[in-house]
Amino acid sequence: MHSDVSFARLKQFPQLMWILLFGAFITRGSYYMVWPFLAVILYEKFSLSATEVGLILSSAALVAVFVGFIGGALSDRFGRHQLMYASGVLYVISFSLLAKVETISGYVIVITLCSIATAIWQPPTSALIGDIIRDAKTRELAMQARYFVVNVGSAIGPMLGVRFGLTGQQSSFYITAGAFAFLLVLLFWGFAQQKKKQQKLAALAKEQANQNIGSEQLENVVQHSNAAEESQPTKPAQVTTLSQTVKILAQDKVLQCLIAANILCMFIYGQMDTSLIQYLNRAQVPNLLQLISSMIFTNACVIVTSQFVLLRMMAQLTLINRIQIGLILLACSQLWLAFNPLTFFWGWIGAIIVMSVAEAILFPTMNVHIDRLAPDHLRGAYFGAASFYSLGFALAPLGGGIILDILGGFWLFIISASLCAVVIYLYSIIESLPRPDFAHEKVRSLADG
């Protein structure tokens, strides 16, 4: 299927979508002020090895992966906003605790809570976009826009962190906690406004029944209120039990292959957040904090400036072809990192530029791919299943730390480049794999219910 995204569709975004975009910007910006420097804080505070730091971060992320799947499935059953409120509160609590913890065991617990909050937050938030925007092309633009503002926040965050001296200060985690508290207030207001518009449309429908207003006249009234898309429920009407959901997902071989491919892809990308930083730190690269913040800034800036340009350029390509191009660029970036001299500052930046172009192609396309695969009544479950991608991020600190300690940085990136070839192969066979009969499964779940 080809992409045909017009920016005029921005006008079709409901109010709640704009709140999600603004929330993604402020929370990700505050997050990247402090989180990328956590590995440095752990190393300097407790003198941990690369493997030990990796084990802490990987353990937390592994727990969060399975929580994310359950959270996505539960959002199909109980509603998106309940799960989003719960994860938002957990965000505030966990980041506040992270600003005060003083022991290694305390860090392990609190980092795990932070990861769980992220895992619960992502699937219902992504699925909510599909709930409130029914048109597929507008929904694709919404997902691209969300990824765009996330990277604007990611570009600004680390530079502000360095500018205000927050890179080594534990108390700076309060900033992220405050940003999420503010977002919770915005979401509460946004959901309340959405509910009022739903009630207004219900009242209009009742008035039509009572006064026998023509359907065409009612449609004009609804369009005038600009609430047609916002009237979609955040709790799907079709309820599927967790066991039924798992059974359907187990039959979808395309989804399983997609998850396997993207786990490997995320493992490769995860090396930038932890293993690359540890490699540079232990190699005593000059101006380390400046280099780290510059790489993060470059990563986000490249995505911000190139994402929609690339979307236009690749509009006539299928999703699979776009992903394969991104994977080739990702492999090139890993080879560059492997051979770059340790003291060549701009060489690291160049490798990150290539990796960032690949990311600008891959990450939003992965979300669009899941959205197109998911049936409406299992949208949350499919985005929850996509949280298994995070196994790659979860294993990246530990796997990368072990490779660093045993083989060194060169082989870490050579192995990552080799994994890109495996992912390209998996995507080449994905369209030939079988999928469930969703219409049959939906009828059966209704009968069981």
C-alpha cells in the first residue's frame, strides 16, 4: 500500500490529538534533559562495569516489556484513558523517587518503575490515535506528527540539560516528573471535552429521532460542530478476552515475524543510548558530555528536518520497501561507528547523522505498519504486542555491555551491522506469511461473550 499524506489533513486533527502532540513534546524534552546521562551517573557514583550498568537497565526494561503487552490488551477492554492516567501517575512518582534515591538497589527498583510507566503509557496512547481519527491517511499523518514532536523535544532536551548544568544532577529528574503531572491535567481536560462533544452528538441524534429531522440535515449539524472524529470512543465496543486476544496474536505469523525483526532492530538502536556512551566513557574520549549531548541533539535535529521530506520522497514506495532502505542505511551507520577513530569528534557525528536518517524512515513506518495490521477491536492489543519490540532495547544494555567487556567496541558495531542483514531478510519474507481470519474470530468472540 502506498502513502498519500497531505498536510491539509492537519485541520482534521481533533482537539485531543493536539493535546497528545503537545504532551509528547514537553514530556520527551524533559526526559532527554536527564535520562541519557543516567549511565554516566551510575558509573561515576558506584563505579559499575559496563555489564553491571547494562544489567540494571536491561532488567528494568525486560519487566516493562511484558507489562506493556498486558497494558495494551487491558486498554481494549477497560478504555485508553484509565491506563493513561495510571501510567502518568506512576511516571510522576517514579521520576520523583529517582531524584532522591541513593543506593544501587534503590536505583534498580526506581528505574524499573520508570520503565514500567513507559511500557504502560505507549500502547494505549498509540491506539488512542486510531480511536479518535478514523481516516487511515489522516491517522498516518498523526503518527508521523507525534514522532516529529517527540524528536523536537529530544533535540531541545539534552542541549537545555547541558546549558543549565543538569547532566550530572540527580535532582533534575523532578523536571520530568513535573512535565508528566502537567500532561495529566491536560489529558483530564481533553477527555472531559471529548465526552461533552460525544454527549452533544448523542443529544442531536435523539433530537433527530424525536423531531424526525432528515439524516442529511443532521450530518450538516455534526460537521459544523467539527466533532465527528472526536466522537469515536476511547473504549472499543467490541470486547475480547485476554485469552482470545493471545490466541489470535499466536495465529498471526506476520505479526510474529514483524516483532522478531523489530526486536533485532531495536537492539541495534539501543546501543546508541547505553553501550556507545559507555564505550566512549571508558575510552576517555575528550569532551565526553559535549559529545553525548551533541550526538543526541544531532539525532533529533536530523529527524526533525528530514522526516517529512523523506515521507514525501518515499510516498510511492510500499512500507516494506521504505523499511528495507532504512535498514541498509542503519547497517552503514554501524560500520561507520566500528571504524571511526576514537578522537575524531565529527566522525561520531557523521555516523549518527546516517543512523538518524535511517531512524526517520524506520520508526514512524513501524507504527503505521502495526496500525494497518491491527483490526479495530484489537488495536490496543496489537500496539501492546508491538511493545515486545522493546525486548531489543531491553537486551541492548546487557548484550552490548557484555560484548564491550569481552570483545570491545569494534566488534559490537560489526555484530550490529550483521544483524541488519538478518532483519532485511525477515522483512523480505513477511508478506508471504499467513494471518488469522479476523471476521471469523470476531464473530466467535461475540458468541463466547
